[in-house]
Amino acid sequence: MPETILQVKGLCYAYEAGRQALQDISFDIRQGERIAVLGTNGAGKSTFFLCLNGVLEPQEGQILLHGKPDGRSRNGLREHVGIVFQNADDQMIASTVLAEISFGPMNLRLPLPEVERRVDMAVRAMDLDDYRNRPPHYLSGGEKKRVSIADIIAMEPEVILFDEPAASLDPAGTEMLEQLLDNLSAAGKTLMIATHDMDFAFRWASRVLVFSQGRVIADGQPLTVFQKETIIRQANLRQPAMLTVFQSLCAHGLLPEGLPCPRTPAALDILLGTLPVGR
């Protein structure tokens, strides 16, 4: 079984008395997982990410990093858990793209050659070579998003949290993002993505967490979670289109019973191509 990186135990957080943003959150996060975090606005996803990254300090419960408490002023969490915010402007602090991406590694007091290696790697990963000397605040929304992701890649954290990463990205940018996520996953990174895109969550994630009113109401494989109509209704979500189409084909007898549900249109096309002609 993959190594457990983070253990969340009884996590609670409230912005004000009587308004619990997180209530008794408990689960483990293992190396290499691809976790989609689902829920409506206000369900607690962003607050949970800020606690996991060490920006917010839980009022109850604890987060263990490799089995050890996060007692070092949460610096351990910030070093090992990176976060890409939904609004890229929230991360921009430097005058050029190169300085922006360099800031994190420099702040870790790494040797200059190591900083340069990490920055070059992040620039290549996000196709930012032509933007090195440009002011990040004058870039388009999609370009800013690419810079904000490069910021975190250069830090080389074990776990990367993405809060609605496809926001501000056009279709080409979204495709590049998914390729980047695949590359990070192949490199052994643990990825958690808060998203409202059920189709993306279904085809990409190995595990789904569903938040509702500050609680985790479902935790499991995407197909298992999305087949639970009570969970879908409680969290105000919808089933992925691929699952809806697959269930309709099965209900009309166009697919035999017992077949696994494909996650992508390409996988469905391959499945249909294996059926006898004329069925």
C-alpha cells in the first residue's frame, strides 16, 4: 500500500462563533493519489485546503505529516503541501514571471543552481519560456494561471492542492492542464483538486471526497460515489454525463449487463467497438 503522507484527525474550523466551516474531518491521504474534492460553494472545500496547507490553523483536531504533528508553526505543511489558488492574482507578488517563480525556492534558502534548476523545470512544464521577463500582473487570466501553477511546481511539494484550476483557462489551456496533472501524477505527486466539473472528476480521479455543510459525506472511488443518488442529492451535485449515458444504454438493452462503466468518450467508443455487429 502507498505511504500515508497526511493524516487528518477530527479537524474543525469556524470563522465565527456558531458558524462551523469544517466539522470533524478525518481521513488519510496517501502518496500518488488523485483526489477530486467536490461540493457546492460554501461546502468547506477551500477552508479545508487552507488548513491542509498551513495557512489556517485548525481550532480542533490535528494534521499529521508522515505521522508527526504539524507543530512547527505549520511550516512543515507549507513546505510539503503546495496550493494553487482559484484566483491567480492572490499568488502574484513579483515584478516579473521569472522572479515570481523563483520566490518560493529562494525563500527555502536553496543553493542558486538548485533554484535555477527548479525554475527552469517549472517554466518548461507550463510553457512559459517567452514570458520570463514579463510582469505577471499584465498577463491574461489563463497566462496568470499557468504562472501560479509554475510557482508551486518549483517548490516541489509532495502534495499539490488545486482550487478550481481550470478557471480562466480556454480549451487549449484546459487540455494542457490535464496533461500536466498526468505528468505530475506519473512523477509520484499526490494531487487534490477542488472542482465543480463532475465529468473531469469522473474521468481523472482515483478517489472522490464529497463535502456538504462542512462535513465529508462520501469518500470512495468515483463510480461508487456517483452511483449513490442520496449523496448526489444531498451535496447538490449531478452525475457525470458519461455515467448517465452508460446507464441509459444499459437500461435500453444496448449494452450487456456487467460491463464496467467507461470514464471517457474514447473508452466508450472502444467498448462499443467490441460488441457483436448488429446488436
